[in-house]
Amino acid sequence: MRRTLAASAVPALVIAGAWLALEAPRRTGEAILVAALALAPALFPRLWQRVLALAPAAAVVVWIGLDAKVWDLRLLGGESSFTYARDRALDVGSIGIGDFYGVVLPFDPGGHVEMHALLLLAVFGFVAAVALFVASRRPVPAAALTVAGVGWPATLVDEGAVAVGALALAAALSIFLALRVRSAGTLAVGAVVSALVVAGAAWASSATTFAQQAALDWKQWDFRGLPAKALGVRFVWDANYDGISFPPTETVVLEIEGPERAQYWRASTLDLFTADRWFEQLDPTLIGDGDREIPLDALAPSAARDKSRWLDQRVLVKALVDDHVVAAGTPVALSARSLGTVFYLSGGVVRARRSLSPGTRYRVWSYTPDPSPSQLRDAPARYPRAATRYLEVWGAPFPSFGTAGREEVVSQLLSDLAFGPYQDYSPLYRIARRVAGDARSPYEAVLALESWFRRGGGFRYAEQPPRSFGVAPLVQFVTETKAGYCQHYAGAMALMLRLLGVPSRVAVGFTSGTRAGDTWRVTDHDAHAWVEVWFPGYGWVPFDPTPGRGTFSGIYSFASENAQAVEALGRGNLDAAAIQDSPFGREPSAGRTTIVTSSSRRPSLLTVVLVLCLVAGATIGTSKWLVRRARYLTSDPRRVASAARRELEGFLRDQRVPVPTSATLDDLGRAFVQEIGLDARGFVAAAAGGRFGPPDLSRASARDVRRELRTLVRAARRELSAWARLRGFVSLRSLRGEWQ
């Protein structure tokens, strides 16, 4: 009974503390009382007694959790008491669970009684289960439940995963330690060794790249069938055409103050088209701190240097896991000392050294062009050398719009049998020529393609479009399926513009989100991809071909909310009916870019626990090997023989072969034959000669005993399964002989 209590006490306290972190103020006394009630049934000698004792203990826990008073005992008589108990139990099950996904944590236990009752029941359930397994001398499931009991609540609040994982591992190790050690002195030694293992594992897991990536977000566990609010959302911005999916519950990733009009919040640009998709390929222009004006490249217009035209934004990172500095338009100045070293990249993209953690604040100023339709119509098709890279497809630049003899050059490129990829994209060029072939300016070509994708081309939005087999994804999207999401629309339009000789790229980030007061609330559902086109004198101007995503205020685009301004352009070759009939307004789930959801920049708890366990196992095995090798650091043959005997004894113990501490060499030999099935007489003879023989024989036998031991152990390992070898590597049974 005492050993059961000793082995269960530490896990009980750690589990109770982990769940108490969910509420403020913390009712520590109640949690400790509940943990004690959960431990009590395990102290009974018989299993049926333990199970029987759980029911009254659980009833008391529910009574405590519901904050019942002594005078409520009068309700325990008659039908009303049954109705009362039933209703309160239903409240805990429905209101309590629901509030955990709708109430900001930590919660006030006085204002949310059902949540508090559920918390106490969780403490009771985990502690009782751990204690029952300990009482049955089954430390492995008890340790697993300890890790789960500590880890689950830690994923619901902003806790350090490495620290919580180390605490869970320490509590789990304490179970093995308390059940194995036989004296107070060896308990102290074991505690020190366990502390070193946990500390080393925690350091290693926090230092490894593997531990910095989330493997599984326990926060997604939702027993109501609804997803929980994510702790963090990670985005992979490079093009992905294989389909996307989102949880139905939105997560606010950014809050942005300052702009009065709707903007697209850009994280990065995809400038390179190769291997059938778009990629981010940006060149560094400066590495510096986060408090300075941002270097402008050769394509930035002179207006970008006019501070009176800068757009001021104050950004709060809520749950975005990304190292990109999100801003409207082209960032021109940054005030973010907390970011440390910042990488300023070509095209106005800014990246921090590490992912921005939730709670990070920064201020950024941007240049956001807002030309009129007539201004863009009159912009000449004269492009500087720096714009050439934005005309490249598969590494080769196409002639710019309006170049003399352009049609012949493009035809030669697309018909070149030595370069297959161009032939694959010939259908896109033919369609682009059919849709925008009559355009008199790059702007008219852009409008024609944008209108065609949004309205006239027969496209539909689909998050799980048909997969492409043997055909380039964007070619299949435009020519066959006409079903896709924002990556398809933006990627296809930008590619077709490059084929027409108009500098373009894919921009990725977020649509404007929802405005509440002076703040734009941007969620993961606002993730989006659109097209940016370069115009002389204005720089990069955004357009959006994805249907139903009209959220920015530029009046030059069909994606704006002012179609009449575009209609005023007065082009005869653009269908006026398509202009007036264009669907303006948001479609809730259109054009998402993200494909990965995770728990903030910190690693997930499950990942950390796995890494901690791996490192702890490696530490244990390595420590045992070092201890064995240290025994042979002697020239005394009798000590060498004794070290070999102890090594074989430890091998048997680690394989769960019962070996008494008073076992003789003959006992070890018989145990090896009976349990492993190998003849150990050669080792026994050599060890006996080394231990008890005359000096000359002892020295010779000491040399033989190590050879015999290696041969015997190698043969034994070949007979064992991989699981048995791994279990022996991390087993602590061989240390019992050292500690006793």
C-alpha cells in the first residue's frame, strides 16, 4: 500500500497542477482533495474492492464540483432529487464541454461551475486510472496515462511544450523509480539519475529541429464533433494544386489597425514558374534590424518614396505561425525591434529569422498604388531590364507585350521540339490570345483575363478539384476541369499574362478580413492567392481572378466593389454585360492557401514527449554502457572477472530473467541455458578461473572471460526479437543490483 501511494503521489500532483492551469483563480484545495479521493480506492488490497470504492469517490467529486451545500441534502429524497441530479449531470456534460471550446482560458471557476466540475472529474479520472494501474504493478500504462493527463490540458492553454513534456516525463519516470527501488539511499540515487535524464532530454528536445515542428495538435480533439480553436495556423505559401481543406471554425491569425479601406495583406510573392507550379524565389537585398526603412528595388516607382502616401498598419500576431512580415502592398518601412534580425528580400518581401510568436506586435508602412482605370490603360508597355524575370516561364523570358514580331518568336518557342514543357503550355497561350488578343494595352489584357476567369469562362470554385494525371495542373484547370481554388486561378492568370508578355507574379497572403471598429480581424479562412501585375509609374498592382473574392477597394479591377468604374473605361471589346453582372461580394471559403495547421511556433506536446522519450531511452542505454565499460578500467584480473559476471547478470535482468542478488556463477549459467537456450559453460569456467584461480591462471582467465562474454551476448541477441533487444537497452532492471 505504501509503495502504491509513493508511486502514485507525484503523478497525481502533476496531473492536478496541469488541469488547474486552465482556471483562474485556482481552487488548489479542491483539486488536491479530488486527487486524494482518486488515490484512495487504489489503496485497497483487492481489485474488486478498488473498483467498488470508485463509485462513492466519484459521487463526492461531482458534489464538490457542482459547489453543492450541506443543506442541499434535503434534495436527496423523492423524484425531485432524481430530476435535479439528472439535470445537473446533463449540464456538466453539455454546458461544461461546450464552454471549453467557447470560453477564453483560463476561466473563472465561480462563473463557470460546469467547467470546474468537468475539470475536477478529469483530475479524478486520470489520477484514479494511474493509481489503479500502479496498484496492479503495471507501470507502463500508468506512465502513458500520466503523460496524457498532463499533456491534454497543456494543449488548451499557452504553455511551453518542452517544459510540460519534461514535467510529464519526470512524473512518469517517478512511477518506475518508486516501484523498483528498495531503500531510501537507492531512491535518492535514482532520483538524481532521473533528474539528469529529464534535464538532458528536455535540453535535447528543445535544441532539435524535429522538436520544433508540430506532429499532432491535441487541441483538435473535440468530443462534440466540432474543431477547437487552433493555437496556431501554419501556411505553406508555395503553390499546391492537390486540394485543400479547412476546419469549419475560423481562427483569428492577425489583427491589423490603421487602414480604413479594405486591403489585401501580402505575406510573400511566388516569382518563379517551373516544374508546373509557382515557387517563392526571392533574393536578399539586406540583412539588418527590424527598425528601418526598407530598401526598394529597381521596380519600385518614385511614388513609393513619398512618405505622405504611405499606409500605416499596426499588426498584432494572434495565431499565425510564419516568419513572413505580413503587410498591405509593398512594405517601405518597418518598426519591429522585437523581431531581431530581419531579412529584406526582393519584391518588397520581409522575413524574420524565426516564426513570429503569438502576441508579437509590429508596425509597418506600405506603398499601395490605387490608380484609376484610365491611368492604367494609358500606362505604356515599356519594361526595364529588372522586369525581365517576371516574363520568364520555365527559365526562358517571353517577349514583352507589343514587341514587333512577338507572335513569330512565341510560336517558335512553343513549337520547339527540344523543349517539351513549352509544348505542354501551348493551349494556355492559344486561349490567352483568344480571350485577350484584341487588347490594345497590357491593362486591357489583364482585365480581359480577370473577367474571363471570374465570370465569362465557365469556371467554378472547388477546394477538392479533380487530380491531374499526365497533364500539367494549370493546363488541365483551364482547358478541362475549370474547377479549382485561388491557387489555380491566380497561377493560371499570371502564367497566361507572362505568355502574353505582361510582367506578373502570384501574391500570397490574406484578403482584408472583417472590420470591427478600427481593427481588421483576419482569420485562417481569409488566406488567399491573387495576381500582381507591374505597370510603369505604379509598380505592382493587385488583381483577383478568383470568383467571389472582391475585398479590396481598387476601382480598376473586377474584384473591386465598383464595377461601374471599370465599365467607364469604355472598351468596346470587353463585354459590358459581363461587367454589370459580375458577382461582387465575398464567398466565405474561397481561395485558401494554407495546407498545414499546427500549435504555434512551439512544438506540439506529443512531439516533445516522443523526443523526450527517445532521448531519455538513448541516455539510459548509453549510461548503462558507460557504467559497464567503467568496471573494466582495472588491471586486477579478479575485478575484470567480477565486472564480466555483473554484466551478464545485468543482461539477464534486463530481459526479465529473475536473478537473485546472491546468485552464483553456476546459477547464472543455468539461468542462461533455461531462459535463453544457449550454453554458458565456457563463460562460467573462465569467470571462475578469473575470480578464484591462482594469479597466473587468473590473468589468463580474465582475458578469456571477456571474449566468452561477448560471444555469449551476441549469440543471445540473435535469438531475441527486436522488441526484446530494445526493451533490454532501456530497461532499468539491471540497475537494481547496483542500487540495492
